[in-house]
Amino acid sequence: MKKGERLNMMLRFINQKQMFTLKDLMGKFQISKRTALRDIESLEEMGVPLYAEYGRYGGYRLLNSMTLPPISFTSHEVFALYFAMQALKSFASSPFQVSFSSINEKFLNQVTPKQREQIESLHKRVAFFHTEQTHKCDYLEELLLAAVENMGLEIHYSTPRRSTIRTIQPISIYAMRGYWYCQAYDLDKRAYRVFRCDRIQSLDVVDQEHNVDLKDFTIHNAHRLWSPTKHAIRFKCSITATGVEKFMQQQFPSMELVEEDEERFLSGTYEPEEMDFIIPYLASFGKSIRIVEPVSLKDCLKKYYIDLMDHL
Amino acid sequence: MKKGERLNMMLRFINQKQMFTLKDLMGKFQISKRTALRDIESLEEMGVPLYAEYGRYGGYRLLNSMTLPPISFTSHEVFALYFAMQALKSFASSPFQVSFSSINEKFLNQVTPKQREQIESLHKRVAFFHTEQTHKCDYLEELLLAAVENMGLEIHYSTPRRSTIRTIQPISIYAMRGYWYCQAYDLDKRAYRVFRCDRIQSLDVVDQEHNVDLKDFTIHNAHRLWSPTKHAIRFKCSITATGVEKFMQQQFPSMELVEEDEERFLSGTYEPEEMDFIIPYLASFGKSIRIVEPVSLKDCLKKYYIDLMDHL
DNA sequence: CTTATGGTGCCATTACTTGTCACCTTATTA
DNA sequence: TAATAAGGTGACAAGTAATGGCACCATAAG
């Protein structure tokens, strides 16, 4: 076996093990101790961050997390990755933020001046705009970790109205319309809730005693946990094609499109305290929506319009 | 020089040249013809897509576009890239779409089963949502190419109102709130215009005769080309902190925030035909905005509210 | 003090890489 | 049709890099 190929396999091996000894390498690759040492030297030259522990029960540790075998990209692929990265980079916060600068450096080191020019030229001609994030989120990585590891957290949560301490178990985090949200199970209220990440003032891991097993719930199905309270109000609106298009662009799990007698309706439920949110949302549909029921919602919307007219 | 290192340099060399002969390699790297041939064999084994042309004036061509020297990523970096890619992948159309599947394959080939599991687990716990694209765009790549190459295009452009043939010279394309837009110079109207890419029904390259040099205009400064027509109307609204936050999330080049006497205003111009757009936009601010001038705009907004109330 | 681990220097052996040379194939053009 | 310039193959000798074995050192745990 050629040395290069062996080093590549070694990289994978080290990746999986995280921790290994010279003996492991000697056995796995059928090489002498001397060669194993030389191979490790080569890997270190290639930039693999290894740390050696001396003495009995010693061995090697892979630092920083794993290093993968090199991947070769075509320049089209580099363009695509570069722009994907740029698109996310413009987020004020993201759990992957830290990696982007090192990736960028790697790309720019490998790319020829000509390609660099091409990238810059493309940079002037394409962009992915998204709703700007006006609030920074400090705990995205911790929330994500808690979601993956099924950990409980105690958070200090401040809305403009009030400030509370909650014990939650995160299920997922997601970015949407300029904000980061955290789907979680509220261990005190014993119910599914969504939190805005920028409103989390502080965060502590709590011991696992009271944790619930949420491994089966993911970002895609967690809203199944959500059940309207007994105060929830059902609503139904007829909706035009333009309205459907608008709804498709920003959906909510508590609402759905239904078709009855070749007419389309937007139907769902809302909690009384969500009024301040649902009224502007429905108003944003303009004439492309018409409230069928409840009449109270109609009245609220009317009041909203009158209020706005008074404000003019 | 070691073989590995030489192959790496060769990759860069081939990258720049796109086309080369054995003689080139022999000269550049001071190797014999036989070695050059053996190196090419190695490169081909590594997956570099080379094509040989026989006979006089023959040589090697690099297919597919260029291949870069392999880049080694940490798994954190792969996670970051993977999610960046996922975020863009969910666009119905993008000029980089084609590359994503090949990149995905490359990642999944290199990643260990354990890491794959981690990626999948992360996949269930993080997402970047953005306004869904409800319309497909067929000519993004062509438009981008035209923008980069300063080419003129004849497009068949259909709005719900009318269908026209335009001769344009694209400056940039960008995705925003669920739509792709194309900044361009309209060669017939001799003015800067923005087109919605999904409304472009067909597209043809026109000969370069009448082209304008737009190389200095980029996605970031093209709106300088935009000048209000003589029919444009100036407006000014006082705006609250909430309103500022909303405006920051979706800005328009024709509007700006100004501060006067410690009070903030949203100021700008609009064309009479943009009324249908600006009224719902201002309405979406709710009470966080108050029209100062013109009175006509105030009246229109009032009429809009009355109209909506009638529609209830 | 023993044991298990990493680490270094040296050298003979083995495996790979290279250059040379003769000769073949393919396409262009005088 | 012959000359030419490009890629392509096989064989072999010479050179270079990689390997294994060995003696021996350093460090830490028990």
C-alpha cells in the first residue's frame, strides 16, 4: 500500500477512534512502530492536531474535533459553497459562525488568483438577501447542544412584558424572518413552547433528573406536541390565489389550507394572547383574505383598522 | 521534490492553463516525458478529468472546468458547509443548484458513519427557514452570465398586466423575500430597471453593438443608476423604534432613515404606479409609522383601510 | 522498580520513482 | 505519401524514499 493512501485511511481511523496508541496503528495497518511514528509525523505536518500523552495508559488524542480526509472540489463547486457560506455569514448569529472564517481562509489559499477574481466578480453580481437579524443571540450553540444531547436548561427569559425563569428542554433551533427560535418542552408547564432566542438572557444546564425523552421529536414534527389550550379559538378565512401564494411564503404550524366546494380556506386556531400577532398577520393579506368566522375576529380586525385610521 | 507535492503543484498549473502538453510539464517541473506521463496517470487516478487530443497540435484539456487541490476540513467545518448548502438547496431555483448534489456526494463519501449520524442528528435540530420561492426561474444562470460578461439580452417579460419584449443588460441577480430579481439597464428606455426573474418567459443574447459599459456597477451600487422620474413623489413618515427594526429587516434603496431633532423619519420617493406596492408596505408598519407628507399618501392609506373594512 | 507508553538515531533492506531509449498510434500538413 | 508533432507503452538501470529492526531514552502510573 502506498504511503499517501495509508495516511488517508489513518485519518479516517483516527477520526473514528479520537484516541489511539502506536500499537493500534501497527496492528491496523501492519506497519512497524517506527513507520507508525513517521506517519504520525506526516499527519502532523499536514496539520492534523494531535496531542501525545506520555507514560503508561498514554496515547494520542485528536484535538479540536476531527479532521477529514481532503476533498477535492471543482471550481463550480467552490463557487457554490462559497456563496452558500456567504449567505449564512450575513446572519448576525448562527451556531456555525465560528467555522466560516477558517473555511474562507482555506478556500482562498487553494484558489488561483484567476479564480479569486472570478469569485469577486460573482460576488458583485449575485446575492441572497434575507431578513436582517436585528438582535444578536448569545446561546445558539448551547441551545443546539442541549437539543442534540437531550439536556435540560434553566433560562432567564425576558419579553417586553415580563421576565421569567423557565426550565426547558430544547428540541431544535431555527432561523425565521430575522429571528432565531427555539422549540422546546417547558418542564414546569409540561407543554410545548417556542422561545425567541434573543430573549434568553442567561442559561444554565440543569441536572438530568426530570428530563423527558424527546429524541423522537425533531424540528419537523415537534409541533405535534403543540396542542391548543382550552382557550384557543378556531378561525376560518376564505382565501384567494394571491393569498395562498402569500401563505406559502410564510406558514404557521397552527394554520392550514383546506379546500371545500372548490373554494379555498385558511383555517386554524389562535390563543387569545396571540391577538396582537394574528391581527397584523391577517391584515397583511389585504383583500386576498376574508374572515368567515369567528365574528369576534372580524370585529378585532375592524377595530385594528379604525385604530390605524385614527393614528394617521 | 516529492511526487505528492509535485502532483499538487501540477493540479494548480493545469488549473490555470486549462490546456497543456507533455512538453509544458517537462519544462515546468524539470521531469522526463515518461514521468510526466506517469504523473498524468496519477492525476487521472485521483479523479482529475483530463482529455487527451492526439496528433499534431494535440495536448491535454481539463474537462468540466477546473479541479482544485484537495482541501481538508474539520468536521465542524463540514457541518457548517453542509448546513450552508442545505439552506440554499431549499431555494426552488438558484444559479448554483447543479453543484449541490455533487458536493453532497463528496461530503457523504468522506464522512465516517458516526459523523453522518451526527449530521443527520443536527439536521433534525437546526434549520434556516426563508421565504419559500413559489415561482421557478429558468434563466438565472444565463442572467448571471450576462451580468458577468456584460452582455445584452432580449427578454420576453410578462407581468399580470402586460407582456413586453425588452432589451436589457443585466447588472446583477438577487434573491429577496421569495423572489429572484434582476437589476439591469433597459437599453430601449435608457434607464435602470429591476425585473422579477420568474416573469422572464424567454431570453436571447443580442449582438454587442449597442451595449453600455456597466462593469463598474455592481449589486451594491447599481441603484445609483436609479433616478426618480419627474412624476416621482417625495414622502416622509415619522417612525418609532419598532418601525426602525422592521425597516432594517426589509429595506428599499429608494427609502432611507433620517434623524431630525432627535426624531427619526423614513423618507424617500415613490412613482405613482408604485402605489399598489407602497400602500400595503406602509400599512404593514401599523402604528409604528405616521405619514407626515404628502397628504395625498395619507388619503390613499385611509382609502386603503376603508376599502379593507368594506371587504370584511 | 516495573511496565507501558511515546520518541530518536542508525542502518540495511525493500519498494517506489525516475530517466532513457526504442518503438507505436494518431492527426495535420507540406 | 512522407514528414512532423503530439500522445502512449514496455523494459531496464539508477536513484530516492519508505520501511523495519534495533538499541536506547523519557515519562508517567502503580
